[in-house]
Amino acid sequence: MITAATQGRSVVKVKPKGKMTVESVLKEAEMAAHADSTITVDGKPANLKTPVSDESVVVVTSKITNG
């Protein structure tokens, strides 16, 4: 299973379906990344087109500002 997580939301497990990217994992998990989001796959910087494999961990965090 692929693990997907975002700030303020529970972790979601996604069953791999063929060749998947961060974008397809987020769609399957009903999550979104915004223009200012930071994306990592297995702790390494990534983008929406980054391929993921079974057991990958995809994390999307938003930029935090001071008001």
C-alpha cells in the first residue's frame, strides 16, 4: 500500500494501480496539492509527476506564513 498524508488530515492508504505518480495517488486519496505545497516521496523532494511505488510514503505540506 502507498501511504498519503497532508497537514490536518488523516493518513490514507492507497492500493497501487499500475504505474502511479504523486498526482494519481493524491487523486485516489481525495487529497490535493496547491501551488505553494511542498511534496515529498519517501522523504525526498518530489512533484506531481514523480513516480511512486508500493510502500512509498507521499507527504504534502503547505507553506506556513506569519499571518
